[in-house]
Amino acid sequence: MAGRRRKKMKLLSEAIGDNRGVSKVQQDEKLTQSQLPTELLEGILSQLSLRDNIRASAVCREWLAVAVSVRMANKPPWLMFFPKFGDLYEFYDPSQRKTYWLELPELDGSRICYAKDGWLLLYNPRTLSVFFCCPYTRELINLPSLELMYQIVAFSAAPTSPSCILFTVKHVSPTVVAVSTCRPGETEWTTVNYQNRLPFVSSIWNKLVYCQGLFYCLSLTGWLGVYDPEKSTWAVHSVPPPKCPENFFVKNWWKGKFMAEHNGDIFVIYTCSAINPVIYKLDQTNKVWVEMQTLGGMALFANFLSSHARTNLLGTMRNNVYFSKVRFYGKRCVSYSLDNGRYYPRKQRYDWGEQDPFESVWIEPPEDLTTFL
């Protein structure tokens, strides 16, 4: 009898404890609501990254509702393909796996040089003309002519921005390079020769990015040149080139290098058909390239001419490297997952030797789809 009484008392105490626990959760929810008005909570959660927003939504039902209402997801760039013949251009959305088309006869005979902020920079080898084009609005902005034989060009911002400046560097000798710059509205390019303290070979296979007021140029052999347009200075930094993976030096190895920037960080991607991609980030304090095992939720979009980085992407696009190559009749974009250590689609390795480097470029997606066919 005494044993049954003790068992009942134990069950009762556990039930009381459970009820107290539920009551405590409800009190905490009410306390959270009373401490943060909805307007203030919206202001706070709207400033969070996508990952932190999702974490905050687990606090309570009210926080979940507010977090979802202010949640902002970034959009990946689209892949624009340049036809060998005709005026019909293809645009591929990797997130939706959809293809769109646009007729752009104004680009006939031109070669793509760079893409940024929704604008294309193009060059016509026959006329030596250089110009900007926004494919979605058809707006054109002409620039002074310049012969672009064995060099690449980049620009800092949209040509409609007062901060826009174009930059290109040309190899003159093992110790001398010629840097040319121009701003929209100017009538000629400004060219200045600079002496290199370290060897720097400029070629069409160099990589260019603009990051926090500086142009970074990765040479064919991996040395990093930096141009400051504000001070008009050029220097080759004493940063040892990124370590090449084993078996990297195969046919067309120089085509398997890409460079991108994001929030002040510089990234370099090495890849070829025989190995998985290797990603490095520039440690600017210690002046070394550090190999990365994860992108921390970021996604990289690699291309011969201009590569991009994105954060706050929804779905499975995070922590992936996307290449400008589409398989299965436009249904899949070739990518590499750092989480799973493999290519998608399976067994689809990436080799730049298989592609014309000027046939495609990543570009910002349009605001609406009404301009497409």
C-alpha cells in the first residue's frame, strides 16, 4: 500500500513539473513579445543574414512570423550565351533551370569583355570600338576606341555611376606593363607605363576583379598586381602564387583559373578535368593564399571573363561553385559541391579546354521577364 502511494506521489510530482515547464515557456513567450514591439522586431530581423534570420525564427511563433515576413534571399546571376551566328542570345537561370531568349542585333560582331552590375562591356575587333550595353534595356554607352589584342578589361561599377572607371593592363616587357584607364564621357584612354619590382606577365589569360577601390590582376603564373585608380599607382605584391594542385599542369591548364571578390575578400579557383576544384582566399594581412574547405554558405559563379560570389541564396545553391557550362539540353548547370565533394551532374568534370572562353558570361538577373521572347 505504501509502495502504491509513493508511486502515485511520484507521478503527481512529475505531472506538476511538466505543467510548470509549459507555463514557463508561455511566460517566456509573453515576456519576449512585451519586450519587443513588432515594428522594432521587424527592424532588427531585417538586418540579419539569411542564416541568422532562420535561426531567429526558431525562438517562438511570433518571431517566426516576423522573420519570414522580412526574410530576403539573394538571386544568383544568370548565364548569358553568345551565339556564333545570328542575333538570338540565350539566358539561363540556374536556380529555376529555365532558359530565356533575347534578340540583340546591336551586338553583332562584338566580343564580350566583362560583365558587372547588369552591364556588358563589349569590343568590336573590326572597328576597335569599345562600348557598354545593358541587354535588358538595350541602352548603349560608347567609349573611346582602343586596340585590345592580348589583354582583358574590367570596370569598377555600372557606367551610369560617377565612380565607374575602366582598367586594362598590357605586357610591354618582363619588367614593364602599360596600364590604360578611361571613364565614361572621356574622349581618350590614359596610358601609363609602370616598372615591375617582381616579374609580371600580362596576357589574355589574366584575371581581373575590382575590390574596395582597387583593381586586382592575377597573372598567368599566379602573381598578383594591384592598381589604385585614386593614386594612379601599380605594384606587384609579394604574395607567393596560390599552390597549384597535383596534376594541374595538363593541357589548357592556364584556362582553369578564376578569380572573384566578395565584401573585401579575394577568391581564386583552380580546376581542370583531372582534379576537383581547389579554392583559395587571400589573407591580406599575412600576404598568403589560404585554401578553403568550405565557403560558409556562399556560392561562387566561375567564368573566364568575370566571376561572381553570392550569399543568402535559398535552397541547395549554397557552398557550391557553379561553372558556365550547361548539360542535359539546358536542364542542369555544372556545379561542384564542397559539402559533398563531387560534381553535379555526376561525373561531369569541368575542363575549360572544351569551351570557347568568349561564348558566355555571368550577368545580373533582370528585374522582370517582360523583355524576353
